[in-house]
Amino acid sequence: MVDIELRHLRTMTAIAEEGTFGRAALRLGYTQSSVSQQIAALEKAVGGAVFDRPGGPKPVRITHLGEVVLAHGRELLTKAKAMTDAVDRFNAGNGRIDIGTFQGVTNLILPGVLRRLMDEHPGCDIRLSEVASGDPQIGGLDLLFYDGRIDGDVEHVKLLDEHYLLVAGVGAFPDGPVPVPLLDGAPMVAWPPTYHQRWLERTLASDGARPQIVFRTTGHETILSMVRAGIGSAVLPWLALHGADAWSDDRLSIHPLRPSPTREIYLHWPADSTRSLLVTQAIDIATESAAELASQM
């Protein structure tokens, strides 16, 4: 069998989706004779007809051989696009980098990474996406921040251990670290039962505390407002409180917990890819930023 060209597979895919050679030609910007020539070359390569041609305006019909070629052809086209994207991202300087992230990292670690990358590579194409909780996938991402290890063929670096802290009204708990069992039955404001919130509540329960959740709401600032109002305390991650005015608010007290619920934050990247300069620099910058944050905990 002679080599099959990707452009022939693209043309076949367009015909299968459009129904006629003419409409496929319009979609691709070819002449109809060029489309016919490409399909003829493809059929010569695979050793048989991939379309039945009834003639006239009637739609063409894909043959059984054509169905086989189309299924594998689409896979090849997908892989070819992935390769093209990877080559584009590899090019240093004005290349592209795709980063998956989540809230705590987005607020504190990622801004410094982005500023440095854009300062050093003004033309770079940075694309961000939120990470799905519970079952994150590296997919087509170059980098993925996540609070835990992920499955798949990936490499990683651990950025930091993030502790959860108790935020309460002044005088609600003794000064200093608070033993987790003291939270058992205590009124508490919390996030809705997201993946991370369920993990936190399971961790507290395993250490002897099942707080009474009096209100669930989204947003750390909203939770802090409810704590200020006096309806309960809250357990929030350190990154959510870093730089917030909660530390200087005379209506609030912030306590370490003993034992402290802790989540590990990692940065992941595909193990089988050659890292571009942008990706390598982003890893270095994120590691430096995380180390600086960890020193403040």
C-alpha cells in the first residue's frame, strides 16, 4: 500500500460529513475536480472504493471499506492535530502554554508565574482552564496544578503542604492551637458538599469532630462574613486566608488545628512530552513561589 496523505483523509471526512463532493469542496476551498482527484488517490492507496457515487445531486454513500478508512483516518487526524499543537507549544519565546489550575493556586501562585512568563516572553500564548475536582485529567494541558497526585503518565513536583485553619469569633475558642475534638457539635459555616469539602469533613470526623453545619455557602469571603456575623466558625485552607484582612480583623481569631487537616499541592506535566522553555520556566517559577509561600505558613 502506498502512503496515505492526511489531506486525503481530511477530504474524505468532509465528504462523509457534507454528503456530496461539491459541498465538501466548498467547505475545504478546493475545486470539485481536486476533491475527486484526492479521493481517487486515496482509493488507489487503500485498494478499493471508499464511496459509492450515485451521480447527480444525490448524496454519496460510504462503503464498508470507507467506514474502516474513515474511523482510523479520524484517529490519525486527531493525533496529527495534537502533534501540531505540541510543536507550537514547544517553540520557545512566543510559544503557547496550556495550564490547568484551581482557586487557591489561581489567587496566589499562578499570578506570579504568569507575570514572569509574560515579562520574559511578551508574545507568549497562555491559556488557562479550571481543573475538575475529583477526577482531574492532564489531557492536552502542559501543566496541571492540583491538590493531590493524579493518575496517568505524568511527572510532578510537590509545591507545598497547605494546612487548614480554624476561623472563629473572638473568644469562641481558647487562644492558640485548637484540638480538633473541640469542634465536635460546634456550629460551623462551610462550603457546599464539593469534593474538597467532603474530604475536609471526613478528615475532621476521623479526628473526632463532627461539627454542626449551620450554613453552607460558596466563596471564602462570604463564609468569613458569616463568621463575623457570629453564626459559627469555619475551617478554611491557608491559601484562602493569605493576604486577607481576616488576620487583622478584631472580630475574628485564627487558630491552628491539632491535628491539622493538610492537603498536598502538586504541579504535574505529561511524562512523555519534551518540555518547552515556557513549561520549564513555569515549573521553576511555580516552585520558587510555592517555597516563598510555605516559608510564611
